[in-house]
Amino acid sequence: MSTPAFRIEHDLLGDREVPAEVYYGVHTLRAVENFPITGTAISIYPELIKALACVKQAAAHANHELGLLDETRCKAISAACDELLAGQLHEQFVVDVIQGGAGTSTNMNANEVIANRALELLGHAKGQYQHLHPNEQVNIGQSTNDVYPSSLKIATWFGIAGLVDAMEVLRQSFARKAEEFKDILKMGRTQLQDAVPMTLGQEFGTYAVMIEEDQQRLREAVLLICEINMGATAIGTGITAHPDYAPLVLKHLQRITGIPLVTAPNLIEATQDCGAFVQLSGVLKRVAVKLSKICNDLRLLSSGPRAGFNEINLPPMQAGSSIMPGKVNPVIPEVVNQVAFEVIGNDITVSFAAEAGQLQLNAFEPVIAHSLFKSVAHLRSACLTLASRCVDGITANAEHLRGLVANSIGIVTALNPYIGYANATAVAQEAHATGGSVYAIVLAKGLLTKEQLDAILRPEVLTQPTPLVRP
């Protein structure tokens, strides 16, 4: 006798054939049909699947402690959640990342997968919900409106932790280059015009500091998403939830996730307010803007090799042209720039979606989640790629840099305290008009001696605060 290809499941709209082998059910099936939007399933975000498993496992233990779920079913639900946490069955999360219904389809997808796997563990067939039901047992004391935002926050915490780690890899890469280049003198620039000397190490050290600052801003912003609304159920009044459910589910979630979660003091406010997501998205935008600025600098400093700045060399990664032989492009900074543009756009999406919420619920959290998860994942990959395939391999054109400093008009700024602003201006104008060096013109005018010039124009004097040289 052949195994049936389908099982029959029922919902308020009627009966449907569900493929016998899948772990999701009728509610998920309808969602797949209703939302053929991006072609990308929520399984692309494993942190979200694991966060949902954390929530469902914590809820099962809380309800068991309250006497609302027997030990056998609790253990089966918990075991199914453990499998999700181990990375199993993620392919069964098939609803589109952008969906109507405020995340209901995602919650139902989780309920059905967990219920059907738990049924198997109990020795029953998928779909035999009389033994363990997706809504009546897996979802007991819950609503999409507290499960979904709480899961998004847990998933985002997991994702931000990975992003901060990736930023640390990039920060260390820039810090190593700062040390390597600490004695290489170069010209600093403001508004793309020659300014005053600095070291290449100072330039790269600045990038390390910029990244470190944004790591700290992320650590601060992520604390806002520790506040969850489990126990709120539909709109925050806690209808159908046991009075002791919220503190119990919080206790288990803290244990399972290791995150310092807290229950929101006002569950009605927490159920409708997406401010924490807006704040975090803004910090992600800040990270993106800073990374893009750094990549702009790397592209400019490496421009050439003959007709550009040619101060540094980026490691060659691939042929740069199908028509120009030998051309190599700064492809790694370019791809990071594009990630930054995407993240900035995602922030706009998050802002509009958060603003569009109405009354007691925001129906647009799915696109908020999609936007945040993309930003976090792509920024993480961008940081690791920029470090390993670009920054680690950068070399300096030290002789060229020294020549630019020696021939620069900008070093006249260091002479201001000794020859006065008017004399320094005259020297700069003559150097610009004749192409002569500041050093030679100052000597020719008798403004300073060679010994005085050499003392004033030492690299350590030019690149840091130093007491006036008094020969």
C-alpha cells in the first residue's frame, strides 16, 4: 500500500491538502499562496527561526509550571525546539519574508512545524492535532502580537552580536596597519586640498577608532531591544494568559537565550511601539555611513596608479576591465559602498513602517524585520570581506608619500609661528606660482636658517602637538 502524498488539514476557510512530508500545515500553506512577494522565505534568517524556538520553548515550560500543559507535551515541544536551535528543520519555514498579517503567518509556521515534529517524537503522524495542537498547546497563552516582536528582538540581539564581532575583526585589521604605517609621513588633506603633514599610521588609526566608536553605539542601542512584551497577548491586556505567565516565560527566556531580557512595564505600549527598532536601525545606518566614508577614502588614496593619488596599493582581486588590459579596480571597497547604500535605504523603510502603525498594533513589523536582518547580515559580511580581502593586504608607497610632503606647500603652516602669517602666505604664493619648494624659498629669503628649518620640519614636530622649536 502506497504512502499518501497528502494529508488533509482544516482551518476556518475549509479543508486543504497539505503535502504529507512537510512539517508545516494549512495556515502556512495559505500564507505561501497569499504572499508570493520576494521569493525569499524566512528560513534565510536562521537567527529568527532560533529566536522563535526560544520563545516557544520558554512558553511551554512556563505553561507546564502553571499546570496548563502536561509534562509529556511540554517535553515533546521542548525537544522539537531544541532541534530548531540546532539548525534542523529550518527549510520548513517557508512563508515569505514580507507578508501581511503583522507576522501571524510566521508565528503559525513556527507553531505548525514545532507541533508536527513534537507529534512525531510522541509517536504520532504529522497532522494528528488531537494529540498536540499548534494553537491549543504550542501557542497557549500567546499571540502573534507578543511572540513575533519578542522573537524579532531576540533574533536581532543574536545578529548584532555577530556584527560587533565582525567589526572587531575589521578594527583590528586597521589597527595593525596603523602600527605598520606609523613612521610613514604623508600630506593630510581638507576639502581635497593639501593641508598639513600627518602619518599614514595616523590616517589608518583613525579608521580603527571610527569603527570602535560604532561598536559601542551598537552595544548601547541593542540594550533597548532587551525589553519584550511576552504575556501581552493580543493588544497588551494579557487576555487568555495566566496572571503569572509573563514573569515565568521571562525567566525561561533569560535562561534559554542568555540575554538580559526584561518585561516591558506597560505591555499595551510595548505591543504597538516600534521605537527600539527605529533606534537600532539608525545606528546601523551610522555604521554604514562610516564604513562607506572609509571605503571612499581607500578608493581615493589608491587611485591611479599613474594619474591618481597612488598613496597606497589595494591588493588586486580580479581583472578590472573586459577591454583595458592590466586594469585593476577597487572592487572590495566598491561592494562595501553598495552595502552601505542598501542599509541607508533599509533605515528609511524601517522608519516608514514604524510610523505607519495604527492604534494597538503595528502591522508592518515583517518588513521592519526583513530590513533590519538584511542590514545586520550584510554589514557583517561586508566588514569581514573588507578586512580579509582588502585592508589586510594594503601596502604603502612610502617614497612617493615622502616626495609629496617635501614638495608640498602645506608644510608652510608649520612655519607660521616662526616667520609670521604674512611671510608664510608670501612663501606659499611663490611656491605655488614657481613650483619651487617651501624649504628652498624660506632659505632664499633668509627667513630661517637651514638648521632652524630642519629642526622645525622634523616628522615628530609636524604630526603632533609640540612646543615651539627655539634654536
